Amino acid sequence: MARTLTFDIFRYTPQDKDSAPHMETFVLPETPSMTLFIALTRIREEQDPSLQFDFCCRAGICGACGMLINGRPDLACKTKTADLPERITLMPLPIFKLVGDLSVDTGRWFREMYSRVGSWVHTDKVFDPLAQEERMDNALANDIYELERCIECGCCIAGCGTARMRQDFLGAAGLNRVARFMLDPRDQRTETEYFEVIGDDEGIFGCMGLLGCEDVCPKGLPLQNQLGFLRRKMGLAAIKRFLPGKG
């Protein structure tokens, strides 16, 4: 027999002066292979067209539908209701600016992060459109691709204890982005230059190592491996500053 699901959903539109934060309850019969995206779409189409939540691809690629699902950051499109209890609580991701209900503005946070870390290949080479592409070892290219799989959903930031306490913390997504360029042989930045970006409590040394980021990453990225890699790199860069003829 199909279950009847109860959804307790956070409602609030900051732009509406008459709106106030509250929880609203919706009841919906469960259907086979139902995801939270399907459930929310049905609630919006059948019960309340004013319900706000973000979606785009419905395939775990765009990262738009990130939200707190029973207190845990995840994507609505890849979360099956069959894996959840009959009563489900949905809230917007913390840290990010609230747009309305379950919709948050992750774009602003990621744009600021990209600017802080210089999220592009830094090189003094002049681009030649007729030249052959620079060759790269396959294993290294795969390592870089692995870090490029981040879909910028914001789940790792929402699940980060340090990010909840410090607005200036880069978080796993930002540090993962730096690791990607440190691996790239085309990027000409030195360890000292990277240290200036992430070598403090706003960067790699602010992480408390609670593993929340990797635990909730919907793409299964090796975020803690990158944190360890960056800490070793930045630790050595710090030591070199105190060695004769270094720094």
C-alpha cells in the first residue's frame, strides 16, 4: 500500500513585508520512484503555486535544488522519498542569501569565492589560437577532472561547521577550486602566491576537520583528500618563509 507523506516546508519571502517565517504542512500520496523534486512539483502544481524552490536539470548536475532534507543538505532531484520517513521536513540551505521558501542565492557566494581565489589559469603566455593544445598526462588530467565535477550546489558549505560560524571562510568548494589549479601545470602561480590566498584561518587552517563537507557532497568528491593536500602544501610554504634565502 502506498504511503501518505507529510511535508513540513519552510515558508518565507524576505521581499514581502507581509511575509513571516513559518512552517507549512502539505500532504501527498507517495508514488513509485518518487523523488523530492517530483513531490515538490506536485505540491506546487496541485496545492500551492506560490511555493518557491529551484530546479533546472532534474539529474543531479545543475546543483540548483539543494536544500536541507530532514536537517541534512542534499539535492531534491536525487533524493527518493522511499529512503525517507513518512514525515519530511524541508528547509533552505543556511549560509546563503534566502530568495524565498526553499530557494537561496548560491550564485553570489560562488562569484565572490571565484574572485577571491582567482579561479582561472594564471599564465603570462600569449594565447595562440592556431597553436596545438598543450599536452597533459592522462592521469593528471583525470585528477583535475575529478575536482571539476563540483556542481556548485552549496551542500558542502551548508554542512560546514566553520562556514556557519565565519562568513569569510572559503569552505570546501573554494579550497577544492584552489586544489584544482594547483594541480594544473598551466597555472604559473607559486606556492607563496597560493599561500597569500588560503594560508590563514579564512582558508585551509580554518577547517576543523569535521568531515561534514565530504559527508554531504552529492557528487562524492574527495574533499578531505584535497584539504590534506593543501594543508601539506601550505604548511611547507609557511616553513620556507623562515628558512635562509627563502620566502
